[in-house]
Amino acid sequence: MEIKAEFVLEDEKEAIRTVYESIKEEEENKTKLEYKDKDRRFFVDVALKEDKLSVCISGDDIVKVRAAANTWLRLLKIAEEMIEVVGEHENPQCQILPNSK
């Protein structure tokens, strides 16, 4: 049986693109692991269309799909929270210089 969970986030185009950029590498890493892990029972597809970000998780094991959904929802939430934090503390006068600690 095929189980599918799809989450669609909608926000300003710039915010959604930032979230997408922050999570797309995770999708690429999961794809690379697919060839090494024959027991993997879920797949993730991330798509960006203007102001909408779609994360689709599918598989044949409901427990693994649920666990993957929890992980991806956490990643999305963290990315969104970081956008808010950076926006609140953005100050053009403060810059981090290279090699500064």
C-alpha cells in the first residue's frame, strides 16, 4: 500500500525561497542515501512554485512515512523560525568580518 503525505507552505515569495534553499540539500542527501540503503521505505520530493513550497513524502511503511513527516515538518519550522530571528536582528551597521571570532 502506498502512503502519501503532502505539505504545502505558502508565504511571501522571498521567504518561501529562503526556506526552500535551506532544506533542498536535505532532499539531495536523502536521494544519495537511497542507493546505499535498500531498506529505505520512504521518498521525499520538494518542489518550489513561486510563493508555494510543496513537500511530498511517500512510502509503503506508515511508521517510516510518519517519522519522515515529523522530521521534515521540524526542518521547515526551524527554517521559518530562523527567517524571523534574522529579520528581527538584522542591522546593516553590524557585520561579521571573515576570520573574526
